[in-house]
Amino acid sequence: MFESLTEYVSGSPWTYAFLFVIAALDVIIPLVPSETSVILAGVLASTGDLHLVLVILFAAAGAIVGDNTAYWIGRKVGHRIVDRWFKGERRKQVDWAHKQVEERGGYLILIGRFIPGGRTAVTLSCGMLEMPWRRFIAWDVAAGLVWATYAAMLGYVGGRTFEENPLKGFILAFLVALGIAG
């Protein structure tokens, strides 16, 4: 099965577009397996079927586009959500979250990128709580590049370690990523 998948995506420029779309969708639909896809692409890069730098760039670009989509959704509809659902005593929660975004927003973006579902919550919150976009994008670009490099390199090293059986490299890399996310 792994060999047939490898043959299907090997050297195809559509593989990079697929990575971009998967990484972008993951923020809006957290069940989309972006990290797994980037790890797999890293394994394929270790066999020479894909270019590692392109895997990293396309995955990071997709993640950044997805994060910015969530940010702008939060920015456009966030005030309606706050006004409707956070009244009275519950408003303190929004005030606390706003303070956290002001004080630690960059770190939250960076750390949230590595937590499935966390990246969605953080990017929506940054938009909803009106974090300045210039500050958001600076941290988001850094987070996207670090995340894509980490996932692709994890697959690459796993693939290189088990050159004779890249499936073992993928499984090892996936388990390491699962442990880190946990």
C-alpha cells in the first residue's frame, strides 16, 4: 500500500499543491490530517521522490493561509459572538483571554500551531480579540515555518533511518509527533 501511494505522488507537482491545501484546511477543519501529510511528504523526500525544501515551503504557506483565514473570520464575526454569548459574569472570561493575547499572543500562536485544534482556537481568538494583524502575521509566519520544518524533518529523518522500509520511518515519525503533541 505504501509503495502504491509513493508511486502515485512521486515527483508530481500536484503533491505540493495537495500539501498546501491540506495545511490550509486543517485550521478551519481540525480533523484534516495536515501534520500526518507533512510527515509523509518528509518520508517521500528522504527517498528522493519529493524535494524537502518544497515540502516545507508549501506546508508552511498553507498553514499561514489557513491561520490567516481563521484570524479574519474571528476578526469579522468575533464581536457578535462576544456580544451574544459573553454577558455579565462570563464577560470576565473574554477580558482574561484578551489580556493573555496581549501579553503572550506570539507564544500562543507558536505553541498553538503544534496542538491539533489549538491552532484553530488560538487563531480565531487572536482575530476575535483584535490582536494587531502585523503582530499576528509575524508570529504566524514563524510558527508556520517552524511547524512545517519540524514535521517534514521528522518524516525525512524517519525515512532515512529506515531506507529499506519507509513505512517504518513514517510510523516512527508519526509516533514521535503524536508524543510531542500530547
